[in-house]
Amino acid sequence: MSAQRQFWTLVISSAAILAITMGVRQTTGLFVSPLNSSTGLGIVAISFALAVGQFVWGAAQPLFGMLADRVGSFRVIVFGAILLAFGMAITPWMDSSLGLIFAMGILTAAGAGAGSFSILIGAAAQRLPADRRSFASGFINAGGSFGQFVFAPLAQALITAFGWVVAMLALAATTLTTILMALPLRQTKAAAAVTMAPPPGGMTLGEQTRIAFRDPSYWCLHAGFFTCGFHIAFLVTHLPGEVALCGLPASVSAGALAIIGLANIVGSIGAGWLGQTKRMKMILVWMYASRAVAIAIYLMSPKTDLTFYLFAAVLGLTWLSTVPPTAGLVGKLFGPRYLATLFGLTLFSHQIGGFFGAWLGGIAIDSTGNYNWMWYADIVLASLAALVNLPIKEEKPVLAGAAA
């Protein structure tokens, strides 16, 4: 197989897997109201279960990343697909808070984590030359955005036509297709031995991890990604509730989530492309700063369907476009060998933020009747995230042609 064909086979299969695992995850907010009506558990209890899911999804990624670094990404993805499908399939029969936490907060979230960013981007980085990793990360990340674009309106249509139980079971069955999509990620024993061998000097995972956590730049990435997770989890979980507060139909929230996904395809590929020639830390600075501005403008605007669609389009450009430059910086600082683990740890920080974004959103609406304080917190955190990325020590990228 030619190098070009191998490149596209790898990134397209990885993007397709992420399209399903992320697309399904990003529709959970559409099930909050039907779950509440069916179980009577209350918004706070359901929000907490989804918040646990945010935390577990993040915690699972460095763990599965370590496993992928040892046994290969294919086996991890297959195990995750089975876990994800099973968790979603049993959710309709969970009528208690603990049951919902088990199904959606643990099984579903852990399964999605096994087929998410750190494993897929890590697998690609280990098999691609350095000058192609940034674009590959952006393309794979765009797959998750495409999944959100497809699955948000699809899930809402299924809920409307057949009810939320059938919709949940249909999505569960769809996640099993990632097993077939993972076949190109299999490696021969010889290739696996080369990929998973210790780098020159014999540095172990433990040694590399200790070096990373002594680096202030790595902590800056964690701090910025915490904010990203807070913001995204709040919106994924509570945007349908915000739309309902404004007296607009559920189709507006599904449409807004789809627009976010569509816009993030452009943002993700653009971020990956820019990362080849620009400092990635500055890409992150401008992304986080633009979020603060976008939310402030949204709060001052009339709450119409057009406002939500425009807000979604602007946010979508930076939604998960933070992933390619963040993963790129981790690889740039510490190399690709243990990228699945080290980037997985930054994603864990992302999802600690996600836990608070989903949970506090439920508390805010229950105690105040609106999400105003959450929006204000988003503005402050996004501004701080822009500032915290400035001290990261990153060399200016040099084009291959220029280096030659």
C-alpha cells in the first residue's frame, strides 16, 4: 500500500470511529427531558449522572491510552464498542439514580472513551511522520464534529417519531459498527513490535509521565482544557433546556447542535492545517478568547431561533477545534511514543471541567430557574484559559522546505 493511501485509510477510519462515538455522546442532552418525564428522577439527578459520565469519559482515556500503548488500539476500540452499546441498551430500564449513573455515567462513558481522541490520535501519530500529524489530528477530530452534525437531528427525529427508548436502542446498535471501522488500525506483529518498542534511550511510560508533570507548559495545557470541558459539557447537557426556557421548540436545540458539529468540521481541519505553520499555543489563545466574546454577545442578543443558530455556528468553529493544537503541543513537547497516555491525561482534566459544567448547570436551573450564572462563569473561565496558554514554551514551527 502506498504511503498516501495508507495515510488516508488511517485517518478516514479513525475519523469515522470518532464520528460515531462522539456523535452519540453529544446527543445526550436531547434525552434529559424524556428521561425526566419517564423516570421522574429530576433534572439535578439526571444532570449528575451525565456529569459522572463526563468524568468517567475523561478518566477512561489515559487508562485506555496506556492499554493501547501496550496491546494496540484495535483491541481497545473493540472492547469500548461493546461497552458503549451495552450501556446505552440498558439505560431505558434504569429507573433509579444509581442505575442511571451505572448505565450512562460509567458503562456508556467508559466505552465512548475507549474509542475517542487519545486512542485514535495516538494511533495515528505513532504511524505518521511528524509533518503530517497536525493535519491528521485535525481531520480525525473533524470526524467527531461530523458525527454531531449527523446524530443530533437524527436522534431528535427518532425521539419524535418512535420515542426515546427506541431512539436510544437504535443509537446503541449503531455504535457496534465501529468494530468494523477499526479493522484498518490492526497491526502485524512486526509492525506492533516497532511501534510499541521503547524509544531510543529506553524511557518508560512512568519516566515520561513524571517528566511531563514537571513541565509547567503541560500544566498550562491542562488548565486551558479544563475550561474547554466545562463549557462543552454545560452546552451539550443543558442547551436543550436553555432553548426551552426561551419558548422555542426542541428542533431548535437539535438544529443548533448539528450546526455546532458542521462548523467544527471547518474549525478542526483549519486548526490542524494552521498548526503546521503557526504556534499552536496562539491558536488556543485566540480560540478561548473568541468563546468569551461569543457568549457575551449571545447574552445581549434577542433569544430567537436565528440567534441560537448563529451562536452555534460561531461556537462550532472552536468547539472541539482545541483538540488538534492541544494534542499537537503534547506531541511536540514529549514526542509521539506515549501520546495516547499523555494526551489522555489532558483529556481527563478536560472532563473534570465537564463534570462541573454538566452538574452545576443542573443545580443552577433548579435553584435559580435560569442558566445566567453558568454563562457568566463561561466568560470568566474562557478569558482565563486564553491567558494561561500564553506562557507555554513552544518553538516556532519550521516547514520541511524551509528546513531543507
